[in-house]
Amino acid sequence: MAKEQAVEKIEATENEKVKISLIPRFCKGCEICVKLCPTKVLGMDMFTVKVVDVDKCIVCMACELRCPDFAIFVEKKKIEGTKDKAEGE
Amino acid sequence: MAKEQAVEKIEATENEKVKISLIPRFCKGCEICVKLCPTKVLGMDMFTVKVVDVDKCIVCMACELRCPDFAIFVEKKKIEGTKDKAEGE
Amino acid sequence: MAFNYDPYIRSGKLPHIWCPGCTFGIVFKSLLRAVDSMQIPKDDIALVSGIGCASRLPGYVDWNTLHTAHGRAIPFATGLKMARPDKKVLVVSGDGDATAIGGNHFIHACRRNIDITVIVLNNFIYGMTGGQHSPTTPVGHMATTMPFGNVDPTFNIPALAKGAGATWVGRGTAYHVPALDKLIVGAVEHKGLSVLEIINGCPTTHGRRNKFRTPTDMLLWMKETALPVSAFEKFPAEKTVGKFPIGVLYKGEAKEYSETYFAMVEHLQKKQEGRGD
Amino acid sequence: MAFNYDPYIRSGKLPHIWCPGCTFGIVFKSLLRAVDSMQIPKDDIALVSGIGCASRLPGYVDWNTLHTAHGRAIPFATGLKMARPDKKVLVVSGDGDATAIGGNHFIHACRRNIDITVIVLNNFIYGMTGGQHSPTTPVGHMATTMPFGNVDPTFNIPALAKGAGATWVGRGTAYHVPALDKLIVGAVEHKGLSVLEIINGCPTTHGRRNKFRTPTDMLLWMKETALPVSAFEKFPAEKTVGKFPIGVLYKGEAKEYSETYFAMVEHLQKKQEGRGD
Amino acid sequence: MGTLKLLQGNEACAEGALYAGCTFFAGYPITPSTEVAEYLARRLPLIGGVILQMEDEIASVGAIIGASLAGKKAMTATSGPGFSLKQENIGFGMICEVPIVVIDVMRGGPSTGVPTGPSQSDIMQCKWGTHGDHPVICLTPAYVQEIFSETVRAFNLAERYRTPVFVAYDEIVGHMRERIEIPDKGVLPVENRRRPTCSPSEYMPFDDTQGDVPPIADFFSGYRQHITGLNHAADGFPVNASPRIHTDELRLLRKVEGNRKDIIRYETVMLEDAEIVVFGYGVSGRSGKSAVELARAEGIKAGLFRPLTIWPFPAEEVAELASRVKAIIVPELSLGQIVLEVERCAKGRCEVEGIFRVDGDPITPDQILEKIKEVG
Amino acid sequence: MGTLKLLQGNEACAEGALYAGCTFFAGYPITPSTEVAEYLARRLPLIGGVILQMEDEIASVGAIIGASLAGKKAMTATSGPGFSLKQENIGFGMICEVPIVVIDVMRGGPSTGVPTGPSQSDIMQCKWGTHGDHPVICLTPAYVQEIFSETVRAFNLAERYRTPVFVAYDEIVGHMRERIEIPDKGVLPVENRRRPTCSPSEYMPFDDTQGDVPPIADFFSGYRQHITGLNHAADGFPVNASPRIHTDELRLLRKVEGNRKDIIRYETVMLEDAEIVVFGYGVSGRSGKSAVELARAEGIKAGLFRPLTIWPFPAEEVAELASRVKAIIVPELSLGQIVLEVERCAKGRCEVEGIFRVDGDPITPDQILEKIKEVG
Amino acid sequence: MGDRYEIRFSGSGGQGLILAGVIFAEAATIYDEINAVQSQSYGPEARGGASKSEVILSENVIDFPKAQGIDLQLSLTQESCTKYYKDIKPGGILLVDEDFVRDIPEGDFKVIKLPIIRTASERIGKAFVANIVATGAITAITGKVRIESVEKAVLSRVPKGTEEMNKKALMAGYNMAKTKTAA
Amino acid sequence: MGDRYEIRFSGSGGQGLILAGVIFAEAATIYDEINAVQSQSYGPEARGGASKSEVILSENVIDFPKAQGIDLQLSLTQESCTKYYKDIKPGGILLVDEDFVRDIPEGDFKVIKLPIIRTASERIGKAFVANIVATGAITAITGKVRIESVEKAVLSRVPKGTEEMNKKALMAGYNMAKTKTAA
Ligand SMILES: Cc1ncc(C[n+]2csc(CCOP(=O)(O)OP(=O)(O)O)c2C)c(N)n1
Ligand SMILES: Cc1ncc(C[n+]2csc(CCOP(=O)(O)OP(=O)(O)O)c2C)c(N)n1
Ligand code: SF4
Ligand code: SF4
Ligand code: SF4
Ligand code: SF4
Ligand code: SF4
Ligand code: SF4
Ligand SMILES: [Mg+2]
Ligand SMILES: [Mg+2]
């Protein structure tokens, strides 16, 4: 995730379904992710990105895919005892 | 006709219908004209072209058009009192 | 779940030098995902570039990388490939690098049909030198050397590649990311010369001078203007005005150059041995 | 009745340096006849070439003539044309000159669609340097640098020109002389970049190494292998194997470069004057 | 009184070209020279001139030679890698005696090197970059005002001697801004090539019977001529292995070497009683000037020789200096190029010491002062 | 005992390359060098090697650098105009320290000049042809046998010093045929580049801590590296405006200048008591030898210094000679190039006289003899 | 060389610091007839990261054209401040944006903190005129060049239609610095 | 340099005179261990027109590699004879084809006329082996190289399948010259 390279400074915001990780040192503040996010999860903190409302995230990956700077990563969380297990059956 | 440039050495062979002019100084003996002449009017004189039988010439221009060296020119003679005049009328 | 880029990125080299919003970073990530999916060992692949912003890409990737002179990536790549025909060789180049100063090498690589993948990051401008018009700058656009609007006609890169003999020609955009991953896989898997043009946006030296207020505007322009080639070909002409097709635009059949060459070598060597008997 | 070449040939310069049976002389004559038929004054036309046997042609013609560096005729011609857009500028080039070392200038002239006529005398070989393979040497043919038979794929010059944006593309041969005269007229009359490939024979460094016993054999091969484009396109594929089309192969519409450029100049100057009021 | 402006060196170069009557520019962008093209792109179309961005540097030189042959004053501008690429066609300009001006804004090399850093390491390439023998005129301005005036002079010399002329300066003076005065029209002389007065049928493009610089006819002007990069006779047509080649190439050299007095320019500072001389051009000449002032302030008899013409090399001047000073110091943003010429001309008659620097920063006055003291 | 053959100089060059282990050639035809490629085209495929005719000279250098980086011994061959075009990429080879061999068979220039005539006028271009500072090794054989052995040596030096090496000879020795002996394998030393012994993770392509010539890893050998034509740090990645650039470029120079003893070779004839020395290389060295014999026959104390290595220049040797002889005569098929170096190194301690000729014929022994008498 | 005065404008690429330097130099040399040389650092790293532009003023001809000891350094970002402050000469001035340069380096120089960017965005309404605000402030602090000259230079160099805004920005900076330094 | 012997093969491009020179030089230097240098004139004019190839023989090392005074010149065409004969040194030999060189120049040299091309085309049946016929003749006239050596060289250099014909041509020239010079 290129996160290793900047591991010292990852800011993660999460809820039970999704985890959004930001790497401020890499973020150049281009606002691509902010503008492309369909549900306005993201916003700007002066010159870098911030998470405004993690709960709105629909994990569409638009932000991660089009961030040019390895600065935002979105992970869908495995919810224990639910879907994954179901698949196991 | 590029003949001016080699005017000193034109060899003309003619009959009443056609005049074939050769410029030996320009002829490189490639034999293209000899081989492409449909009626075998031309032949080789050691290293340059010669007219073998002017009477066979049908003025098809194959030789003149494809001689790369400005070395052979064929002219249909105006036969007095015939075609040309007719056109004048 | 998310893709792990770390194994491919040279450690400590991020952040890269590209400007905020430069779409090269998007393509860069796509390239890593695509090649990863093909499971090509890192030691068996080389990435060669010329000079320009696009050409800075190899410096970040933990493969065998070579950053050459402006326009000359393809000859260097050709040397690598003919020296080691068993390896994968990729070229990444800018529009100027590949089609202005490097145009001759580009068409000759296409002619030879040597097994190299040429990825042209077309941002419609000379980015590195600050925004002069390139052979792909749209007519009418502002550039520092076309301050009254560009009057130079443009190359159609896929048409040029095809005319020169390339056997795989495609086009993608920095916006259409999942499709881009697949196109890169297709280009790299193709045996022969493949040319993949990728539409990019240079906000710094092109976008802001040409009414793309933000980097996102450039991506959205791609979104609106690109049509999958299948649709593009089916649509009536009036519906494709101002649009461009993306996808695999051309595939041809021809012998790959290094194979042909080494087949000749093998043939001659057999003959020679035979004679030796 | 016969055509008088003298006014066009520099006095004392014949015989030319080409070998016995070199077909360039045939084309040379065709060029003079064609341009004569268009009544272009000798002072108003320039002929520019690179280096090679083909490129020796300008030396014989009493126009404004320029024999430049290998592969570079087109840029010089572009300078002439943009300096004097009111004049006719022609380029004559070999297959190597135009498409090997000069390939980049070739495609960029096509892209610009500048009003220059580029005549490529394709003899399938590097004649001047003694018979190395060129980008048009047929696969399998012998050349001094391909002593076991050529394995390099070839350019299709008209396809390359078209892919690069040329708006008039034609092909003739040294055999089909009357047709050639007309093609040259067509190319020169075209407003924009015209490319005319003329198939030639080099008996000295290509023909005799490749089973054309005599220069005439090469001409006869052209006779047999060339098909008028109309026929070529109508025939079923199996009938055109090993054949090539001649005639006007492509015509497109696009603005001519020097016109566009000077229209911009005029526009700006008018605007400036306006501002001055 | 002319117009005052604050301009970059590269912009001043473009202004100089315009002043000299340049109406044709062809180039290919490259740092740190690109502003020359960018400035002209804004100006040339307005005066009916042509600005062409070609596909590469090779084509750029080809295009300006074509334009010059058609009678235009034409120029190109580039930097190291592009300058290397232009060399072959520049040689064509040399042998065919085509007036063109080539600007080389020097950056660090070899290869891509430090594209944005200053350098003076193309100076030998100016003289020896193309194959074969040929004369070279190369001017080396150091101030923005000088870039303007030397560009004007470059055009004049190109026209006067019918030959390519280089103007070579470093990235620092190319990019920095100073006030310059652009004189009114007519203040600086502007020359035009000598055109033939004979009838077209008598015209020979390389006729050397009327002096070393044959008149040059424009293409399309009725003087139909043949121009070739092969060695050629007076009529322009090729000659092969012949004494003519030797005499004609000597004539080309003579055009330049025989007119050193006219071509060579330099600035001197306190040379009369100097014991130690700094020989520096471009930004290093500026540092040299400061260093000499510092040295004089300390009572050291230092002086400056700052060539504005580096080729032909001011050999006599250096020889004369060498015969009466203790040492010549040559600061250069290279690993030592022009110092070799100074050494050659000094013939061992004085010490010659170089100061070399290629780390992207200029040589400072202090560095030079230190060396002055060292050899003093 | 090896094999005796009657070969052209160019063919001997190709044989030398094969002997040295060259398995990769890329070029573009140009008179008078083409036979090198033509000969290799008949031989390389038989040993599994690669011969590529590229689209131009620029591509040719690119291809051999690529091949060399992949571990092959690679070469190209060209002449004047092509050599000019190759310069930019040669600079890449210099700054990235890539072992390649570039053959330049010299013909008349500038521009197309006299394509079939001999010349020695690219010799300064060898040193100064590309922009920026860089070291140069250039060998100048004069006999067909020597072309063979010096080509072998060129490969060895390229591998030993990790740098491009030139072999420059004139059309006459390139095209003439003489008997040569191709030694059996093992008779002449054949060297290979030093490859890293450290682990890939420790490898730095420009690590100068273990001497001036860092080991070089092949592409695809597990030592993934980054190579760039920008000035770079030990790890290969770009650096901008930094002292590293200066020290690293000095190291490159030192690789060559610091090993002059190893690199410089020359032949001398009767120098011990010579009063007049002919300093000639290539065909002019051959003429010089004959002239010295003629002079000695007339009782004149003449001697010959014939450099086989022209760059780095045998400066100390010339300086030593200058200090004890009356005159050094420099015959050259140019308008005077290497004579400038001789002058520089002579420092005025003896007369230096050139004999220049560019009409397509070699300088004859008689011409030199005359000059010997003149200065004698 | 004694009267050389060296000013460095530093910040990040895109903040318009080159233009600020040019304007200042133009004011000095065209409108006030002081000698001036303006230069800047180029380079791919100038894209993002720290960027600088320098102006040297002198009554005499300026030969050596690069800064040797900075009399006044403006820093709009922390990175540029940290990277370049060492060139400030003893007794010089370090002028920083008080919001964006929090970590003030120590040294033998005077530090002036001003809310330059804030002033630009809040008072003028456009963060990107911070360079002009800074130019006004420097005019006031150095006193080397007349504010009228700087205004002329600003007007000749900024895009049409933005003249008023820039004038306002200039004066905002000028007055802010006057007040501050008077204080 | 005293024992230098210089032979020039001249005629028109395409007559194989370079090959003749190469064969002669190879015979001398590979099979007879005499020092030899072979060279030729290149150039576009070598296409048609006069063409030449030179061989220098010597017991000593040959330094200066170009002909200085021709000991024997072969001319198969009038043009080449007229163009080059002036280099023949006093007392040298001019060997011409008696059918194609009609206009024999005057000078201090011995002239030998032989029907070289006629011999090739009539006795061997191929005009193009005239170069080998001439080589045979020169071998006989000069006596510098053993005919066996020349034969070996011929066989090593001519295309496969033409060996016998070339051997015949060589001996035809050799014997013709022996007879003639003996006469
Ligand atoms: C021989 C040479 N000419 C010119 C340059 C200057 N130069 C560097 S990058 C570049 C163009 C960059 O444009 P492009 O290839 O489109 O890449 P981008 O920066 O837009 O990604 C130019 C002209 C150079 N480095 N070398
Ligand atoms: C820069 C440069 N490279 C190579 C050459 C050598 N050269 C001269 S002509 C030629 C090729 C000629 O082939 P082509 O253009 O097909 O012309 P032809 O002689 O066949 O008419 C070459 C390689 C040269 N003169 N200059
Ligand atoms: S994954 Fe989609 S919804 Fe979630 S933050 Fe990113 S763009 Fe917005
Ligand atoms: S797209 Fe990436 S770099 Fe741009 S603002 Fe979002 S996280 Fe930052
Ligand atoms: S015109 Fe026709 S028929 Fe007459 S000679 Fe020529 S080719 Fe033969
Ligand atoms: S075609 Fe011309 S050159 Fe050839 S043989 Fe006939 S006349 Fe002579
Ligand atoms: S200048 Fe353009 S192409 Fe280059 S990094 Fe910036 S945005 Fe990207
Ligand atoms: S070598 Fe070939 S192309 Fe050249 S003149 Fe001879 S036949 Fe014509
Ligand atoms: Mg680009
Ligand atoms: Mg050809």
C-alpha cells in the first residue's frame, strides 16, 4: 500500500465497515479524491485531505484508484461472524 | 531533348516516318531500350546502343520513355501534305 | 484487500516529483497492479524511459530501470531486448518524448515488431520544460510556444503506430482505471510491439492554461470524452464528434523480431554444425 | 514533338552519375515533363534532397536546388517553404533517406500537412553506400548487412504517410512512365503534404544480388507486380498476393500549414492595428 | 533614448534577435534556453515572422538554414544535449556558408546532467562539436544588456562573414533579470549579407575571386543555384579529392582567422600594471571582476580579461599578457576547457591556473581571490 | 601461431571485436566505415551474436548501451556525420559509465564533405564532441594489424575503466588491405568488466568507495538498479546542484587521467638523439616513419613519435621531447587539430610546425622531409 | 560591493515568489534606477517543495549575480524557512508567515512574523495574492524602493482585471509591516 | 623503401579490378610472404568511369601505403589509361588491352599490348574474367610472385563453382604474357 514507506504518519479513520487511511506526507492536496467521492466522505484540511464523514463511505474506491500520490487507501472490513463465515459454510 | 548538351555527337538513323537519335556519350549500355523495344529495332554495339533496323520502328516510345540516360530519342516525322495539314483544315 | 504497492516501490523514493493532481501517479499505480497480476518476477522486467515528467516513472519502480536521453528510450530498450530476448522490456514515454524527438525510433520499433511494450503517457504538452506545445496539443489550445492558440496539427498516435506496423495498439485514460489495468496487461502480454497511449492530464502546464480549473476537471473531461472502441465504432459519425475511442484499437499478426532473428541464428548455426561433420 | 529537356538540365552536367540501368534517370525525366506541363517558372520552384543516389537528382536540374544532409531534406524544405510560402517546394529522397534516418521528419511533415511534395525514390536498398538493407528491403532479399537474407520487416510507405497525417499519398513506378507523369502532377498540384512513392530498381547493389539479372528485369517485375489501385481494391485478396497498388492511394482534407500559420499572423496583425487606433 | 526593461538574459537574446532583423526562428524546447523561443513566440507572429517548433533539434537547424537560404535572418536556441544533436547540420551551415545564429545556453552535462544548473562546459563543443574542419565564431556575453548587444552582433557577423555564429552563455545569465536598454532603431548597426550584383547567369555561389566572402543570392530570387554539403567548386557543384578542397577550406578558415581584429572583443579591467590576470567569460567573468576589485582593495595588482568573443580565441592578446604577467587564472564552470587554450597561447611564459566548478553553483569572487593570493 | 589473412583495416577491426568477445553490434551504414558492419553481419549470427542495423546513428549508440547494460560487449562503427549524431548518446555512456566501443573511420568534412576521402579531422570531436565534461579514451591505429590489436585493446579498456572507448582511424588505413595475423585465443589478453560480488541489496552502481571504477551489474542479473543520464549519487538516483556532482565528475576524469600510464601507448623511432621529431598518428604516422628514414639516410637527426593513444594525450611525453628537441612536426589530414595539443604541451620550449592537408590525398614522406629540412 | 542588499523570497512552488522577486527588481531598477539583479532556482524540485527567488540591489554595478549573504529572507512555508535560513547574514532579517512558519530557527537575525497568507485570503479574499502582500511588507521593511515604484511594477506585471485586487494586497502588506515594525 | 614495386590495376568500375588487386596482394603476402599493401579509389565516380586498384610489394615493411611511382600499370579501358598513365615511373611498364586501348600515351615506359578482354571472352567464354586473365599476365610480366601462389589466391577469392574457369583464365593470361615477353 506504499504505506510502509510512510508508516510513521498514517491517519486512519474507520467505522465497523470501512477503514480509510490517509498519508498526509504523501498527499499533495490535489482534491481529486475529494471531488470524485460520490458521497462526500472527504474534505480538505488546509493543504491536505481529511475524512469528513466516514460513515457515508460506500467503498467505491474512486478515491483510492485515482489518487496519484499513494495517499489514500480504503479497506472494507471483514465483519466477523457475518458474510465471511457465511461463505465458509 | 538534352541533345543540346551532347550535340557534338548525335547519331541519327531515320527513314521517312521516323528518326531515331542516339547520343553515344550518354548511353551507358544498360540495354533497357534494346530489351523493351517490341519490334527489335535496337541492338548493342559493344558497350552502347545502336539502331539495327529503323524500319521496324512503330514509334511506341518505349525506348525513349525508359532510357534513364537521355541517350535515345524517337521522333515521328511529319509527312508533308498528310495528317498535319488535314488538322489545319 | 487493498493492493500492496510496497514491494514495487523503491523505498524512500516517495513522494514522487509529480505536481499535485498530475495524473501520472494514477497510471503509475495501474502499471504496478497490472504487472503484478501477471506475476512477472522483478528481476525479469526492465522499464526504460526517455526524458520528461512521464519519463521519471522508472526511478520509483523496483525493477531494472533505465532513464535515458530525450526521445531515445526505444533504442536503448531494443538493445536490452536483443541482448536478453527472454526478458520483458517496457518503455514509458511522454507524448513529446515518444512522438516528437523520438518519433523515428517509435515508428521503427513498430516496423520491427520487436516484443517491447511502449506506453505513451500523453498529456498533450511538454510538461517537464514548462508547457510548450507537443505533437498532440489540440489545435487552439494555449501553450507557451503557441501563445495565440496552437495551429500545429496533431498526431493520432494509434493511427501512426498502426501505419508504421505495430501489431497491438490501444488507448486508455487515467480516469478509466480498472479498464487501464486490463489494457496494460493486454499490451504486455502481446508478443510483438505494443503501443498503449494513455490519456493524461498535466494541470500545471496545460490544464490551468486551458480552462481545466482543477486536476479533477481533466479527469472528468476524459470520462466524458472517451468511448469504448466498440461503442465508438457503432455510433453514427455525428455522435462521435469530439470523442475518442479507448480500448484495444488494433491487433495484427506478424512475426516478432527477436524470435525471427534468433531463429535465423539457430538455423545458421545448425547449418554450420552440419557442415562441420 | 519529343520533349525538350534541355531548358531544365544544367548544362554540362550530363551524363549523370547513376549506374547503367539505374531507373532514377527514368524518373528524373518524368519529373521534368510533369513540372513542365504545370508551367511553373524555374525561379519559383525548389528541389531539396538528402544524401544517397536518389538525392543526387537536384544537382542536374536548373531550379533552386539544395542537397542537404542524410535524411534531413524535409526540415530544410520546411524552412524554405515557411520563408517563402508563395513558392513550390519539392523534396526528392531515397527510401533510406526518407524512412530510415529521415523517418521522423517524414512523419512530422505529414502531420503538419505543409505544402511540400515528398517524392520517395524507393529502390529497396541503400544504393549509395553499396547495398545495405533499408527499411523497405523485402524480407528474404540479400543485402550486404543481411548476407543470409533480410529478416527486418518493412515499412509500407503509403500506410506510414497516411497514419502520420499526409493528405495526398500515391505510388508509381519507373516502368509506368506516362502514369508517373500524371501522378507527379497530382502530387505537386495538391495543396498540402503529398507523398509519392516511386518504385525503382538499383541493378548495382540490389538487383544483381537478388535474381534480377538485368536492369530490364527489374522494370518488368514492376510491370507484372503493380496493379492500378482501382483494380487492386476490386480484386479478391488471393489475386493481389505479391502485388502492390499504384495510383493515388489516399486523399484527405485538412488545412495546409503555411496557410494556417500566415492566417494567424494576419489575424494578429489586424487585431494589433485595431488596438492601435 | 531607447526602452528600459527588466528582462531575463534569454528574453534579451530574443530582443537582440528582433533588433537585428531576425524574422525566422525554429527550435525545440530545452531548459535553460526555452524562454528565447517562448518570447519570440509572442513577438514574431506580430511582425509577420515565423516561429516553428520542430520535431527535434536536428530539424530546427535544417529549417533555419532553409530559411536563411531563402533570405531570412534566422536563429535557433538550445542547450547541451540539443546542441550536440544540432552539430551535424551546423556543419552543413559551415561548409555551405549559410548565415545563421545558434544560441547555446549552457547547462551541466554530459548527457542530461543537471538540466537546470549552470555550466560553461560546451565551449569546446562550440569549436569542435561537428566533424571536419571549419571556422567558428562564438560570442560569450555575461550581462543581460550584453546578451542583447552580442546577439545583434552575432547576426551582423553571420551576415558579414556568411557563416553560422554561436552565442554561448550559461544558465545563470540566461535566467537572471537585469535592466536593459533596448536602443532605438538605428542606434546599433544592423548589417545585411552581400547579395550578388552580377547577372544570374554569371553568378557562382562560392566564387572566391572577389574576396573571401562570396555574395549570397536568395533562393527564388532568379539566381538559381545548387547548394550541397559535399565539398564544392565555385559554382556550387561537388568536387572529389582535389586541391580545390584544400584551398577552399583554407578560405573558410581565413574568413574568420583573417578577421580576428574585427571579430574579437573583450573587456579589460586594470590590466596595465596587473601581475595576476583573471581570464573569465560569462558568469565567471562577472565573478572575476568582483574578485579583481577585492584584490585591488587589498593592494594586489590584479586585472581582468573578459572575452566577449571566445572563438576565434584571443590568442595574441593572451600571448601578450603571458609575456608580462606572473599568472593567468581561468575560472570556469567546467572541469577545465578554455584553460587549455590559455595554456597553449601562454607558451609557458607565465603560470596558468584553472578554477573549476561543476556542482551547480557559480565560482565566487572569494574563490578567485583566494587563488589570486595563492599564486601571487 | 595464429591465422594469416589479407584484410582491410575495417575487416581487421571487426576481427578484433570478435576476438575481444564482442557479441553485439548496432550501426547505420556510412562510408568509409560500412565494411565493419558488413563483415560482422557475416560473422555475428554464426556465433549467436546480434547485428542490428538501426534507423540511424542515434539509435545505434542507444542500442549498444542497452546491450552493454545487459552484459554484452557491444560496439558501433561510423564516420564523421554519423559520429556527430552519436555524440549525445555517447555522453550518456560517459556519465553512466557504460563500456562500449565506438569506431570512427574518418573522412573529409565538415558535413558530407568528401565521403570517400581520408581525413583525420574528427580527432578533436572525439574529445569535445558531446556537451559537458567527461573523460575520453581514443586509440589511433595506423596498420591493419594494429587496427586489430587496438580494437581488442579498446574493448579491454572499456571493460577495465567502465567507459566508452573510441578507435579512430582514417579512410586510408580503413580501406587498405595488409596481411594480418589473428592470434589464437588466449594469446592476447581479453578482459571482462568487474561485476559486483556484494549482495544485490548492498549493490550501488556508482559506489566509489572501492576505487574509481565501481563494479557493474548486468541488467536482469538480480541486481535491480536505476541508471540515469542525470548526474547521480552512488545509488544511481539523480542529484541536483550538489558537491557530489563535482566530486563524481572528477572521479570520471581520474579514471582516465589517473591511469595514463596504463592507457597511453605509442611507437617511437630513433628518438634518443633526435633533433627533429615527427609527431604523427594514423596514416600520417606511417608517412612520418618513411620521412624519418629518408631524413636519417640524409644524415638528419630525425625521429618519430607515433601515438597509438591520442586521448588521453601523451602530454608528459611531448613535454619531455619539447625540452630537448629543436622542433616537433605534426602532419595531419586536417587543418590543424592535434597540433594544438602539441603546442600546448610544448609550452614554447621547441618549435611546433604543422603540415595540413585536406585535399583527399595523404601527406607524403617527401612533404614531411621537406619540412624537416626547413626547420632543421 | 559594499552596499549590496540581498533579498530572498522563499516558499513553495506555485506561491508566485518568482513574480514577487521580478516585481521588486523591476520597481528598483526601472522605476527607481537602482541596480538590481533577480534570479531564481530552477529544477524539477521547484515543482513542489521549496522554491526561491532572489533580488540583489546595489547603487553600483552588480557583477557577481548570486546571493552571498541574505539581508532579508521571506519564508512563506516551514520547509523553505528551514532549508534556506542559514544564508541569512548576521544582523539580517527573517520575515515569516506567522501561521505557516511555526518553528522559527535560531540565529543572529531579526525575526518578523506577519499573517501574510491570512491577510491575503481573509482581507483580499484570494490566498494567491500572498506574494503581493509579502512584496508590500518587504517594501516597507527594507525601505530600499519607493512604494509607488513597486505599485507601478505590480500593475505592469499582473494579469488584466486583477489590478485593483493586487494594489489592495500590496498596500495591505505595506501597511501591516509599517505598523508592525513601528510597533 | 628501395625495393618497392607498385602495380596499378585500372579500367572501368565493374571490371573486377579491385578483386584482381586483392588476389595479387594475397598471393604475395599470404602465400609468398612478401609484404604487400592493396588499396583502391572509392567514390561515387567509381560507379562508372575510371577505377583503379593498387598493390605495393616490398621485402621491407611498407609504411607509406599509397602509390608514389607506378612500376606497372594495367589499363583495360582507354579512359583509365589516359587518366592515370602519368604516374608511371620512368622505365616502368604500361600493360594495355590491345583492343580497348587504342590511343597509347607517350612516355618513358615500356608498353605491352595484350588481347586481354578478347582472350577472356573468346577463349574462356566470359568477358568478366578479364581481370583474372590480366592477373595472370601481370604475374608473368612482373615475376614477383609465384604463379602457384596467385592460383591459390584466385581459388580462395572467386565464387564457388567458377574455380575451373578462373584457373583457366589465369593460366591463359600467364602464358600469353610469357609468350609475348619472351618474343
Ligand atoms: C535532446 C533534448 N532536447 C530537449 C530536451 C528538453 N526536454 C526535456 S523533457 C522535454 C519534453 C517533455 O515532454 P513530454 O515528452 O511530453 O513529457 P512530459 O514532461 O510532458 O511528461 C523536453 C523538450 C532534452 N532533455 N533533450
Ligand atoms: C548521417 C549519415 N549517416 C549515414 C550516411 C551514409 N549514407 C549515405 S547515403 C545512405 C543511404 C542511401 O540509401 P537511400 O536513401 O535509399 O538512397 P539510394 O542511394 O538508395 O538512392 C547512407 C546510409 C550519411 N551520409 N550520413
Ligand atoms: S471509497 Fe468511494 S465513497 Fe469511500 S471515500 Fe473513497 S470515493 Fe468516497
Ligand atoms: S487524491 Fe490523493 S493527493 Fe490528491 S488530495 Fe486526495 S489523497 Fe491527497
Ligand atoms: S519507339 Fe518503340 S519501336 Fe521504336 S525503337 Fe523505340 S521501342 Fe522500338
Ligand atoms: S536505355 Fe539508354 S542508356 Fe540504356 S542502352 Fe538504351 S540508350 Fe543506352
Ligand atoms: S508539469 Fe505536468 S506532467 Fe509534469 S509533473 Fe507537473 S502536472 Fe505532471
Ligand atoms: S548504386 Fe543503385 S541506386 Fe545508386 S546509381 Fe547505382 S543503380 Fe542507381
Ligand atoms: Mg507530455
Ligand atoms: Mg535506396
